[in-house]
Amino acid sequence: MKREGQTRIPSGCAVTAVISKSGERMSGGSIVESMIPMHDRSNGLGGGFAAYGIYPEHRDFYALHLFYDDEGCRRECEEYLRERFEIVDAETIPTRTMREITDEPLIWRYFVFPRRSALRSLQIDDREYIVRATMKINSTINGAYVFSCGKNMGVFKAVGYPEDVGRYYRLDEYEGYLWTAHGRYPTNTPGWWGGAHPFALLDYSVVHNGEISSYDANRRFIEMFGYKCNLQTDTEVITYIIDYLLRRQGLTLTETAAVIAAPFWDTISHRPEGERETLTYLRTVFSSLLVTGPFSIILGFEGGLMALNDRLKLRSMVVGEHGDRVYIASEEAAIRKMDPGAEDIWAPAGGEPVIVRVKEGRY
């Protein structure tokens, strides 16, 4: 397999997103096409998509998407799942046979809910139970990888160019109110199926263009709280940081952005008093979760998304709107591919989050 390091494009990788603020469900075909103008930002070592609202018939169950190396690890993992979950459906994820996609693992999905007795005995909620089970499978069952575990959403990824990955997974047959996409140009980490973006935990999914120079410091901190970075890609740690800050610490999206892309101390000193105190607190208490290096990320979550650049804005990202839809991409060409009529194309400031939510109750 061709590995990164043979070539290097510092600004490589492509990200795209589209969301309907009214909760209207859209075919995945459009976002797959949006990756074509950014083809050269990828090198065929990874592409993927996250989609929200795609499983309305199973909206109350967690959709586990898994890669298996072989039938043996599938049987071992399914035995683990049967002991700990009520499984209402299990099936292979539909794909197309394509010459562009090779070395395919077994790809399965399960719609599950934790056994009530297990939740009572552990005295934790179902979301924490899912996180622990995901870490357990990815750490201890050799050849089995949970790469998506949220409700009414799913991640679809592979080794290949993103437009091929989208066709491979037949995403034109799905409908969701939010889609994100990623094309990889890895520089420091392996090109393999589990290392493709998006990275997901519960309903949080992250696509990322850039390079995390603080990865080791971030990883050492986050692993003290039960997270395990097993997927050989620096972006994985961002997803766990977000889960830790939002779900476990109860921070807002804006506060989470102020931790990940913390303003410089000089910038903080010139903010109004109340804001200055908040930013000082966040930067002091969560200093190990400051993400350094060039990045632009898009976070998807149930009912919305957040886009964020590093504080120096070292990676490109633009936003456009048309009607009730908001588009975000590495390049304007990707937005125009999805919607030639998109208006008000603008670039977010460094370290300033762009947050878009679906109207309450529409998802």
C-alpha cells in the first residue's frame, strides 16, 4: 500500500459540510459531488462522510458501524455485543463493487441499546456506556473497530478518493439534514480504513484539514479519562477532546472552541472583564487541551455543526448560504458545486467558531 511521506502537500486535505436549518433531509449525492473540485487535495489514502438524520426508523437506538478484519473477529465482537446490548437489527452496510476501492474489510452496522441491568449495575447513563464499550472493542478485540456509534447518524469511510468512497457506500440513497465530508492527504499517519475521517464518538463527528503538533500532550491528558487513541491518526484526539469538554464537563460550543483554539494571552488581556475572566479560566484549567498546529475542523453533532479554524488561520475555510442551507468547505468551488446560487461567501476569522443549528424539533 502506498504510504504517506512519499509525497507532501502542506495544505492538503479537503473538508465540506452542508446543513439545512429547517431540518429538511437532503440526498448524499450532492456532497459527494462537492469533493470532485477538490480532488487534488487528496491522495487516495482516505475519504469519508458523516450523515445525520439517516436512520429515522431506528432513531432511538445507537447505530454502531464496525470494520472487521475477518469473520473470526466479527464473531468475537458480536458475542461481546450480545452480552451487553439489546440488538434490534444487524446487517452488512450496503456497498457497490468498485475497482477504485480495494482491500475491503467486513463492514457491518448494528442498531442497539444498552441492557438496562448493565446501566443500573454500573450507575452510568447510556451515552457513557456506549463510549466505554467503543473504547473496549477498539482496544481489546483485535481486528474490530467501531468507527461510528451515534443515534440517527452514521459515518461512512474508506481508503480511496472521497468521491469514490461516497459512490462505494451508495450515499445517494441516503437522506440527512446534515452532511460532512473529508478527503485525506495524510502526512504523518497511516492510510488505512480506520484512519480515514470523519472520526466519531456518539453523535460527535470531526473532519479536519491540518496537522496536530500538540497531539502527544493532548493524547496523554485525554487518556487519563478513559479514552484510548488506537486509530493511528492525530485527528482522533480532537473528537475525544470535544466529547470530554461538551458531554463530561458541560461546556458550551463557544467555550469548547475557546479551549481548542484558545486566544493568545495578549488577546485575552484586551477583552471585556467578564469575557476576560472566562477565557482566562478556560485556558488555565484546560491548558493541556489547547490544539496547536494548522487546522480547520468541522464538528457535526445532533442538530447542528460547528466550524473552527486555528487561531492563526493557517488552513483555508469558507462559508456560504442559500435559503435555509449553510455550506462550509475548504474552497468556494466545492460550495458552488453543491449550490451555484450560494450567496455571501466569506471566510471565518481565526479561532472564531461558526455555529449553525437546526430549528428545535426539526431533526
